[in-house]
Amino acid sequence: DPLRAAAIVRLLAGLAREDGLAVVFIAHDLGQVARLADDVLVLRGGIVQEYGARAQVYAAPASDYTRGLLALRHGIVGSAADLAASARDSARPSASPPDATSPALVVDALSVHHGARLTLDQVSLTIAAGEVLGLVGASGSGKSTLARSLLVLDGRPDGRITLDGLDARLVTLADG
């Protein structure tokens, strides 16, 4: 239901902005990502294809894969220029992080293997408090694997995940 989806997107943006939360928004819908995310990370086959500021990724994508995703979107709902303008002119204001000196979430060289298969390859990203990262890619690109790794649900990935300066593998829900 598009109306409920839009309401949830507005709620997430508000929570990030008001409470200084770092949000990872996983979606196939590039329009929703354009309206919500501060930064965008594009995955394909567990490899980062593009990572940068929302307006930059939408207006001038560096990777062929991202250009292809935007072209598909262009064929469905409007021009790539319109999508870039939507990303640039989104009503979502920039957050003022409570503590701009340290990021809320840092992922450094995260790799995940399922048996002999590499499903995430050296993914790195940083999200400040109050910021939203839009994570996009086709089915099987590694989005859910990354999410499960960030929540420490996917075994012991290689690399480092730091949440508010602490090793995420040592943080529990009881820690608050």
C-alpha cells in the first residue's frame, strides 16, 4: 500500500532527525530512497558499486550498474533528471547530529562468507547520528546479508562494525 509506505518513510525520517538515530533504509524503490536517504549505497553481488551523497549518486552516478538502475526507474516513472531533482530537493532537512565528532555506525571492510561463497566483499560505510543511508540493489545483491551482519545475526563476519564507538559484536540489546 503506497500510502502506508509513504507514512512509514516519513516516520523513519522524523525519528532519524528528531532522535539522532542512524538509519539504514533497505529498498528496491529508488523513489523512496531519493526522498529519505542522505547517502546511498548500491550493492551488486555483495560488492559496493556506488556510495555517496544522495544528490550526487542520482544526478551523476559513477557506476554503470547504478546508471542502469536509474535508467530502469526512468523507464517506469519519469526522467532521470526528475529523479535527481527529487533527490536534491527532497523535503528531508539535513540532521544536526547530537555528537558530530563521532559517527553512530562505522563498517570497515566487512566481508561475509556462506560456506565457500563470498556474499559481501569488503563493504565499508559510515553513518552519522541523525543520518539515513539508503541501501539499494537487486534481489540477491547482498542487502539483507549486510543488514543481518549489522544486527550481528549473520555469524562472525570479517571486518569491523562499530556502533557508537563500541564493537557491535560486544553490544547487546540489554545495553540499551
